[in-house]
Amino acid sequence: MKIKQADQFLCEDDAGIFAIRGSLDGELEEEYSEKEQFIGLKIEDEEFYLPIAIVSEIVMLLPITFVPQSGKFIEGVINLRGTILPAINLRKMMSLPKGEVSPATRIIIVRHLDMHIGVIVDAITYVISLYPSEIEDQSLPGKTTGSDLISRISKNGDNVTGIIDITKVFYTAGEGKLSLDGDDGASSSLPA
């Protein structure tokens, strides 16, 4: 296949306004479709990725209502436009001390199966697209809760970044059991 040059994408329309069509960096659509997109997030000074396909939205820190006897990683619940969602603290899951809330603190609303949760992070960095060859299915060594949340590693240039497995976040937040909303109200266990 031939890669088009940038000047082939710039054309003048009937009104005399220039419009850009296609990709200016010469990337083909077929190549782009092979990539997986991730959102970068910060927990303390470390960066992690989260697959963007599971992200519903990112919101500023909302008021969190404490819920007695909730799981140890659940900060409480948030009210997102009338929908009550649990707010999970990734710092606690990674055995890090409580951090200061800053203007960069965000809640990432993620979905898994038919459930949504809010994941509290220190900051959002950027969106990145990675080829399958830049991702390895490999957990980080160690038995701490934080390393258990990582199931894949990104190797983009000299940067190595852990990719958070949302299934493991749900499983850990529910301490091995998650109540799936169903007609019978039964609990289901997710595999580790």
C-alpha cells in the first residue's frame, strides 16, 4: 500500500476554506485499527495505563459519601447525575499512603460486565495508542495488592508502563466477591 503525503490531504473546498482529510502523519487507517488505546493515569509519582475501551467518562472529584462497613478499598459512593456508583481508591489498592486531593484528582468511570464504578486517581496524563507488539501479557513480580492489579506491560520505546486490569480491580474491591445486579440478587465470584 502507498502512504499518502500530507499535501494530498489538504484541499480547498467551494467556499475557499481549507479542510484536512485523512491523517497528516501518514498513518494508514488499517494500521491504526490494529492499535489499542489507553488512558494514562498517575498514582503518586507512577504512571499506569487503563484501556480506553472500558472508560465511560472522566469527571472531576465529586463529593464522596461514606458508606459504613463497605470494602476497605471503597472510599464511599458518588452521585453521578442521579446514578449512585462506588468510588474505589487505587492508592489504597496499591498500598500507598493517602494522598492530598489536588485540582488534578479525577474519577474515571469504568465499566466491567454490566457494572460501573468510579476509580479515583491522582491525575490523568494523556491518551496513547499501542500496537500489539508493544504490549506483553505479563504481571509484575511481587505479591502486594498493587502489583496484582497489573496483568499487561507496555513497552513503548524506553518506557515500560503497567496496564491495570479492571477485572482485578473489581475483584479486589469486592474482596473476592462481587454482587452482580441480576433478577435474583445472587452474588457471583470473579476469577482472580
